[in-house]
Amino acid sequence: AGSITIDTGSLFITGGGSLDNSTTNQGNAGAITVNAQSITLENDNPERRAIQSIVQTGTKKGNGGDIIIKNAESLFLNNAYITSESKTQGTAGNIITQTDELKIENRGAIIVNSPNGQPGNLVILASKIFLDNGVLSATTGQEKNKPSDGSNIILLGKETTLEALEALGSLIEKSQLGEQGKKSLPGSALDFLILSNE
């Protein structure tokens, strides 16, 4: 697939709308780049997420594309997903977001996922991060008899606050499935880093 680039003041994807650059046959999923001051994603369709680059089941060979959101003043997800995923043995893409304020609520999520192979990294650069029943997730598995490296979740921001996550039902999640999701793979734990640049 080719690349998608959007350069706009405000981007709204609501009510099942989607920015999709996936692949369903041989070949790589495409990259998605959004350069916008304000981004609102609400109430997407579980069958096609608000922003996604996915190597779909049945694809013979291919890797996921990167999703990059930059120069945003606000990024708001309400019951909507940004996801880069490989449902085959390929490599999922990276998700990199750069925003002053990131707010994820009502089961919204940003996810990199590769249950059968190697996922990308999830990198969040933000001054403020608010999660209210929101999810940041990086999940990796393994090819049969072949370990896969872990993925990183990296949060960077002057005021990175994750308040009362358990009370709000929010998750910051990293998991390693192991073969068929039944066991973890020793020696390949994922790195999880939260930094403040104050």
C-alpha cells in the first residue's frame, strides 16, 4: 500500500469513519502521517478503527505501516482506536504521537499489536496525558519456535500525569503472549519507560 499524508488545521473522524491503510494480500500496509493542530476521534467501528494500519489475516507476507501524528495541540480519543497491527507473522508498524495534550477516555486506545510476530514501538510525546478508561498497549507473541523481541511503550512529557488509573479503570498495558497466548517467553520482557523532561 502507498502512504497517506494529511495536513490540516483540524481532523475529525467520528461515527464509524476511518483512516485505513491496511493490506489484505501480499505486500506491506502503508504509512499514515497526520499533521494537524486538533484531532478528535470518536465512536469508531470495531471492524475498522478510526486510524489503522493492519496486516490482515490471510495476508501471505507483509509488514504494518507506521502511524505518525505530529505538531498537534490536542489529540482526543473517545471510544476510538489508533492501531498498528500484524495479524500474521510480519512486523507491525510504530505509532508515534506528538501533541501538547493527549486525552483517551471511554474505552479509547492506542495499540501496537503482533500476536504472532514482532510489533512496533508506541511512543507518546505530550505535555499532558489523561487516561479515563483509556488504554495504551503493546502486545507481542512469537513465531513458532522463534522468539520475538519485545516492544517499547515510551511516554515523554513535562507533565505526564496518570491519575487514579485503577479507580478509573484505565490501563497501561504491555503483555507478551508466548506461543498461542498460553505462556510467556522467558528472557524477552518488554521495556516500559516513563520520563519527565522538567
